Amino acid sequence: MKKVFLFSAILVLALSVQAQNYESIKNFMILQQYKKAKEDLDKQMGNAKFAAKPEAYILKAAIYSGLASDAAVKATPEGAQLLNDADAAFRKFKEMDPTMALLKDAAYQNAPINIYAALFSSGYKDYETKSYQSGFEKFKKVVEYSDLLIEKKLLSVPVDTNALLLAGILAENSGSKDDAVKYYIRLADIKAKGDGFESIYRLLVNYHFTKKDMAGFEKYKAIGAELYPESEFFKYDKVDFAVGLEEDFAKKISSLEETIAADPNNYKAIRLLGEIIYDTLNSRHEDAVQPGNAAELEAKMIKAFAKASELKPDEEILHIYVGDHFVNKSIKANDARTAHAAAMKARTKPGAAASKEDIAKRDALDNEYGNTLDMAREPYEKAAALFAKKEKLTGHDKQQYKKVVGYLGDIYMNKKIRANRDKKTADAAKYAAEEKKWNDTYDSIK
């Protein structure tokens, strides 16, 4: 019985000594005698029983962060190490006691506050010196600490906008756009506004569009428009973004096709798809080269303009694009035809017949030219019919109308010539009548 009593007395004494150790170190800390507190703490941390309780680590976090905050130390490597150790100790404390009950003690509340402040200060210096990756690593922790301080009512703001903003900027500049978006979303969701904040909403709109998240795209575009009604950016629609965010031609096409797949009757997207392809196939740059998939693109363009004309039947420009494309294509065919004729003449002796190969190629080029030019006929006739129905033509309308009927006259003249060559007298007469009709129409447009 005496042995049991003796063991109990020893246990109580040991626990009492351990508690006194926490209190004595804590008292040095409260008196801001951080060096003495650290010296005693470091000795005790070697004691397994002392280090087995969460209080050991909140003590370490409080003492080390207090030392790291000293003006003479915080800018030194020693200060950085003390801060890292304080952060690690606080994380260990949270791991051992997720409730963090000891934070109710005012003496321990300085631990997360000091760590937050020191990380913020150090991370901001990284921002100023453009050490973005280092600053971002610190501000990830700053946001975590600010969230904790707000939760524990140790920071009297609903949201730490400064921490979130800097975390987002540092993440963005260090190449971690996905992380930046997480912080910016938190700001946008509370409709944070201030100098430079518009760029946050712009980034979120662009980001969600590129991720094909149309719900997010519309959400942040609407918030941006609400907060910055004078900005044109938030008035752009999906089609504008589909084209504007892509530099590469193939990506523009792909983005527009995705938009159309999601919204099959989107006139703007369909017409723009046709126009972008038209501009590529009919580039005015001297060194322009036809894409390897020109035939595929041509088919897409024609399909796009046909669909657009179904949606807006009165738009003559949709037909003019197609007509102009085939006229341009016929001009290239005619250039090849003319070049071959000159070469054939140069290599054929006077009075001698041209070779069968040259004659066959000449005829093939003649047919290619005529057939290509004829492809412009139907779209031009549709455009001409729409112009003819208009009660009043603008100056631009008249210019376009004259171009269309002028080419129609040329097309039917070529068809007449070919019909005469092939001794198709009835067809030749019919085409001659059409040629005259369009030439007369041309003369009537004043």
C-alpha cells in the first residue's frame, strides 16, 4: 500500500514539475524575455513528456515568432529560420490539437498573429523585389493564417482582402495561374473593388472562358459589368472572346467551332468563322501561302456563310463573300492559264503545232478557270436579288451592287464563249441574253 502511495506521489510531483515548466517558460515569454524563454524551452523539448503535449509547440511558436519579429533579427537569415521554425511548431500544435483550445489564452494568441505579420512583411518585400515565387510561398501561408485569425476572431475583418490580393498577384507572376484564380475568386465573390481590381475580374472572365466554364465566364463578366459599368471589356460576348483570346489561326477556328457546337444558331460566331477563313484564303499579303488544308477550309467557309444566310436571309454580304472568294480563285487560275499560254508559245516553233501535252494542259487550265469563275455565279445572283429588292441603296450598296452585276456580266460572257467553242448555239444565245441583262443592270445603277 505504501508503494502505491509513493508511486502516485511521484507521478503527481512529475506532472506538477512539468506544468511548472510550461508556466515558467510562458512567464518569460509574457515578460518578452524571449531569449531566456527559448533557452529553457529548447532544453525541455528534449524531454519526451514535455514535448508530448500541444502546449510545448504553441509555446515554441509564440517564443520563436516573438524573436523573429525583433527589428534587429527579422531581416537576417537567423530571423528567417526562427520564422520557419515558429510556423512549423504552430502547424504541429494544430496537428496535435485540431481544436486549438489553447488559443483562448491571450498569451498564446500572439503566436499566429506574429507569424502572420512576419510572413506578410517578408512576402511583401519579395513582391517589391520581384522575387515572386518566394513571395508566393509565403503568402500561401499568410492567407492560411489570416483565415485562422478571422475564424478565431483575432482579426476583426470579414475577409483579408490585402492578403488575398497579394497572394493572387504573386501566384500569377510566378506562373501559378490556377492558384491565382482561387484567391481572385474569393475577392470577386464578395465583389471587392478598388484600384487595380478591375484586372482581377478581367482575368477571371478570360480564365473561365479558356477553361470552357461558361457558367463561371458569365458570372464574373456580370459582376465585372456591375462594378465597372464604364468598361467595354465586360460587354464582349462569347464570340469576341473565342477570337480575341487566341493568336493562332487554327485555335481561333477551333474556339469558334466549339462556341457554335454549344450554340448552333449563334449568327455572330457562324459569320465570323466564315470571315476568318475568307481572310486567310484570300490574304492580301504578298508572301501569303495557301494553307495545306485550303480545300477543307473552303468547304467550312461555304457552309458557315450558307448557315448564316439561313439565319439572316436579307444579308447580301454573306453571298458576296462566297462570290468574291471564287472570283479571286479564278484570277489565280487565269494567271496560270496565261503563263502556260506564253510558255507554250515560246517553245513552239512558228508554223508548227503545239504538243499534245501543251494543248491538253491548256484546255485543262481553260476549264479550271471557267468552272472556278462559274462558282461565283450563284452567290452573286443571290446578292443581286437582295440588292434589287431594296427600296433605297446607300453609296456602299451601289458600289457592291455594281461589282456583283459587273462580275455576273463577265461570268455569262465566259459561259457564252465556251458554249460557242463547243458549238452549243442555244446555250450561247441564252448566255448572251444573261450577259446583256447584267450589263444593262450595271449601267442602270446610278
